[in-house]
Amino acid sequence: MIEILPGDIARGIQLVGLDISEGHRVPSRALLAERMAQTQGPLRLRALWLETGPPAPVPVGALRDLVSEGLPATSPPRRGAPVSSRCPICGEDAPSRVLAQDRGPVCPRHFADLWLRQCLAGLPASLPGSCPACGNATPLLWKEEGGERCTDCLAAALLQTDMPAHWILRGGTPLPEGALGDLRVFLEAWKRVPACERCGSQGIRIRKILVDFPRARGPLYPLWEIRRDDRSVESEKRRRRQLQAYTEGVLGVTLECPQCGYLEREFPGVDLSREADTPWPLSPPPFAL
């Protein structure tokens, strides 16, 4: 049995894109960082883009669930309310689409520098290398669909896009290698539990996932001995569950509903073997390489 905590996945979030919808800030995309096998030269991180629209749709609720910890208020500031527009790095008055979490807007000149420092915090030191895109020295390269680039190039490309309305810089700790499997299980759980079954609320959060992968292909018949005095309803239910766990696997979901509290759900398991080589649920970067 494997335990997956969505909060552990959320720690790897680097950026959150927010669009304005009906007067509220709505998460529309997020960038997760996954560490790659270390070789000589700069650290390499795989950029995992999640979006709520095509070509790789992710449920809006799933993205909101994943990025909700620590996000600023969902409603824009009231008219007339004082809003600081000074960059926390240089102190200059420089309105920006990039907001550092809990630190206010960051001017375009210092966006990449702050992001790089936050991302490298706690990671082992590495030898610098050259960016394939600009040729400058860099301690970190981002691998995306089609190539690699440094943080300066990635930040510059993000600032050239029209959407989303705002970027929230979180600069989280990159996920360990292989975390893509946990992300797939999380999104599969959201597909099966899109709302609370008791009250219909879509404001649910998935707090914990337990995964028991199948061990054999069905049909498979139980080999354990069944005694005549062991044919109760509970015993039969237990045997059916054991058989299901062995042939189909089990996906257990602990969710939190704002109306009903914590609820437990259980589904047939998830088989990741057929999806291991497919790009879903990843999206290409929202800009040209």
C-alpha cells in the first residue's frame, strides 16, 4: 500500500497562473518542477505544466486543490485600497504581473533572480553550465518539450505572454525524480471524485490517497479455505475486497468537504503501466521555445 499526500506534490509548485473570472482570481495553470537524474554540469529540472484547458485539460477543481495552500485572496483588491507596487528586491516602483508569494510584485529585472534563488535553496550545489538558448552560464537548466533553457530565458518567455493575468512565484522545492506517477494518481482520484456525494459541493480537497496496485490479471479465484461456519456477509465482503485488491488494485481517497467534513471513498485501483509513456496530463509550455 502506497500513501500519497497531495500536499507533498504541491510543495514542488514553482509558478501559479491566475486569470480573472467574474471578479475573482482563478488558477488556470501551474508549473511543477521534477528533479532529473544528476549528471555533471548544472542541475536539471523537468518542467511539468498543468493547465485547465486543451490540449491537456486538468479539472479546475484539481488545480485549485493543488495550488490553494498559500494563495493570496481570490478576490481582487477593493477600489481605493492602497496596494504596494514596489519590488521587494530593489524597492523601485515597478508594477508587474509577477507577484512573489507574501512579498508583493516583483519587477521584471529581478523576477528570474528571485526565482532561481528560491528554487536552489536546499538543493546540492552543482557545476555551472551553458544555456543552450542564450549561451550564458547557469547553475540550473529547465527541460521542456523540445529543449532546455535557463531560468532567465524561461522567465523572459513567461513575461512575453498575454495570459494569464498574474503569475504567483512560489519557487517550491523540486519534486524527487519519479513523482509524475503520484501526480497521475492524484488527477485520477479527482476524475473519480469531482464533488462531494453527500451535498454536491465542488469545493472539496483531497487530503490523502492510498494506492494498492494489482498483483495479477483476472479472473483469479481465491485459494484460501472457506469453512462452513465462515460464510457470513462480512466474511464474504472481506474476501471479495481481498480478491479485488489482488486483481484490480484499490484506490482509497480521503477528501475534505467544506459542508460535510472528512469522507472516505474507495474505488478500483489505477494501472499506470499503459500510461507510463504518454504525456498526459502534461501540457506543452504556454509559449514557443
